[in-house]
Amino acid sequence: MRVLISGASVAGPVLAYWLTRHGFTVTVVERAPALRKAGGHAVDLFRPAMDIVEKMGLIEPVQAAATGTEWLAFRSENGERSYELGMARLTRAISDRHVEIMRDDLAEILHRATRDDAEYLFDDSITALAEDPDGVDVTFERGPARRFDLVIGADGLHSTVRRLVFGPEERFSTWIGGYLAVMSIPNYLGLRDRMEGITGVNRMAAVYGAARLDEARAVFLFRPETELDYHHRDVDRQKELLRRHFAGMGWQVPRLLGEELERASAFYFDSITQLRMDTWSRGRVSLVGDAGYCPGPAVGGGTSLAVVGAYVLAGELAEARGDHTRAFTAYEQQIGDYVRRSRTFAVATAKRLIPGSRLELWALIQGARLINNAPASLARALTGLNGKGMRLHDEVTLKAYPHETHRAAAPGADQRRGITDRPQAVD
Ligand SMILES: Cc1cc2nc3c(=O)[nH]c(=O)nc-3n(C[C@H](O)[C@H](O)[C@H](O)COP(=O)(O)OP(=O)(O)OC[C@H]3O[C@@H](n4cnc5c(N)ncnc54)[C@H](O)[C@@H]3O)c2cc1C
């Protein structure tokens, strides 16, 4: 059975790994001309994603590529308070098993683990999908048209597959009250194992380095009163908005938004948007990761959700012996609760990370102190984190799927590759 996956970041390669393992023939199309090597931003793998990474035999390279961030040091904008928080204590409040890794490092590890078994097409994108009862005809921007049995969109928050099948993004995206900007800058603060920053009412700025990264990242989170008006390609306007919302903030902010912003090697600006779809499958097409259920960039643990979603989708397709109707329904049922809880978590986190008043700012700092100084269980209880579903990742139970399955029944039997063809075993 031939499956086309759009997107080669996190969800796409994890799905490719498990599908090929279950005997499907997989093609991955990625819009970027090559694998990104710039680092991207730091992402989190919490317990269920770590367990899946382990099943894939990738725990060692993933741990070796960890960012190594150990400390978060913040000051309040009015200079009255500062706090330093052990990263391990913070993440233990959320999950017992965790690695922070740069997204591009993770994508590279996943690509390496799948490139021999899946076909990768870089520098291309799907432009049209025409489904009939037996398959999907796919048109590409550059390559020749091809036919597949299933198409899966793993192409992120601004997914093309979702737009082609379900309609415009605005129909499903909800602004959850903030904006996020990230830029790559020289590591002039010499940060290796620390994130340092400043937090005020409705805005916070921080800089972090990472063990394997020459540059540093500057991150800005802010909440204006109303949604901003800008075009997603108008970088000058985005920079102007950023400068306006951080005007008058001290610490490193004048330098970051002055000379560093002018010469930043990479700049990202987006609203903190959550996708809310009741169903993310239609006909022979489904969505995985941010494309289907982005809880909000930087606030909702989207990377772990993407890994779990990809693992479950592949497993359900294998268990249903390629019957996509059964598999897609089971996939959505399996991860529905995790998706909904991630949404709730993301809204609460966005609110907590960008305090809306001096009182919330004070609560953020007190919460950080508690996590740092109290025993982990007490800290969780005191800060009310348990009540807010903070342990949502660790509460996910992964279903075990058979590794060795049938050859999925579909046209093109000569192109199929069974699990028995694969040389390596991961367990
Ligand atoms: C600034 C920022 C900070 C973040 N911080 C965190 C964090 O701290 N912790 C955390 O867990 N998560 C974080 N996230 C979220 C995390 O990056 C995502 O949840 C995760 O990467 C989702 O993986 P994905 O594979 O579903 O999508 P993505 O990683 O977005 O990958 C989508 C892929 O599809 C490709 N693509 C896009 N369009 C097309 C097309 N038309 N055709 C082919 N390919 C296409 C893209 O090039 C990309 O390779 C952050 C996100 C951002 C933007």
C-alpha cells in the first residue's frame, strides 16, 4: 500500500518509520530544498514520545543531541524580583521522562533512521489532490503527478494538505492570546546551559544557547490587547510590531531589537494559534502532528503530541490491515483525549507565560520559587499544576502494535515491501 506523507520534520518521519516497519511503501515530500541544519528552536519530548523514540532505537542519538539547558534565570521588568529555576525541577513537575532538543537535530535523527526505507522528495509540494474510490491522484509543484493509496499531511500548522482537503486555515485556527518571535543571534552572552530573560506584564523576552549550537536564540512572547494586523510574509512589519511592543523594556532588549534584529540570520514571527478540528481525516487523507491538532507553538507540547500521533496512526493502519476508514476512526479515538487536554494545557500555559497583570507576574515568580525550593510533589500541589492537567503527557498510555504485520492489501503489489524485507530490528 503506497502512502504519501507531506512534511519531513517530526511527525512525517516518525510516521514514515512506523509505516515502513509495518510493511507500507512510503514517500515523503518536503517543501524545503534540503534537511534544515540551522537548529530551528528547542522542542520537548516528554514521556510517551521518549518511549516511542526508545522503541525506534533512537534514544542514544536523541539524548546525545539534548540542548543541555539546566537553568532558567529571569528578572521582572521593574527590577524588583528575579528568580533562577532548575530546568530539571521544572520538567519533572510536568513529566518523569524528558529531553529538550533542537527541532532540526531531531528531524535529522529521524530522517537518518528512515531514509533507506522511505523515498524522500525534497524541494517539492503537493498542489492538488483528486480522490476516487481506489486511490488519490496527486499533483506536485515540480515532480510528475503520481497516484497513492493514502495521503497524510504532516506539514505543520500552516498545512497545505489541510487547506486542500478541509479548506482555509482561518476556519480552524483560534488565536489563544499571544505572539511569538524567535531569532538567531550570535551567542554574545556566552549561554550554554542557561536561558536568561526578562518578564513583565504582557511581555517577556529571553535568550538561550544550546550545547551543539554555535548561535543563540532570542525568544519574545507578548500579548497585545487585540489581534495584530500583518501579512505573514511582511517581515519588516513584523519587526516593527515587535519593536513597538517591547519599547522601553530593559536588560538586553534594546540590543536584541536593535543591531541583533537587523542582522539576525533567521527570524520567525507568528501568532500563538491553536487548531481546533473535530475530525482530521477525510476519505483517503488524514493529518498528523501540528497539521491536524497544533495546540499552539511553544506552549502545548506539540512535539510529543506529533510523535505520539504518528506512532498511533501507523499502528492503527497496520492493525486495520490498510483499511483507512477503520484506521482513521481508531486513530482519532486513540489520541482525541490527548489532543483536547493539550489544547487546554496550551491555553493555560500561554496565560501563565505571559502574565496579564502585576498580580499574575507575581504569581509566576512565586510559582517558579515554589517549584525550585519545595519537594517536587509539594511544589506541584502548591502551584496548582496538578489541577491544570500539567502531567498530561505522562498520563498517556501507549497501545502496543504488532511490529510484524501483513503486507497491506492494495494495488501495486509489486511495489510493496513487507516487514520481512527490512534488515534491522529495533526491539
Ligand atoms: C518558535 C516555536 C517554538 C516552539 N517551541 C516548542 C517547545 O518548546 N516545545 C515543543 O514541544 N514544541 C514547540 N514548538 C512546536 C513544535 O515545533 C511542533 O509542535 C512540532 O515541530 C510539530 O511537528 P510537525 O512535524 O507536526 O510539524 P513541523 O515541525 O511544523 O513540520 C512541518 C514540516 O512540513 C514542511 N512543509 C510545510 N509545508 C509543506 C508543503 N506544502 N509541502 C511539503 N512540506 C511542507 C515544513 O517545511 C516542515 O518540515 C515550537 C514551535 C515554534 C514555531
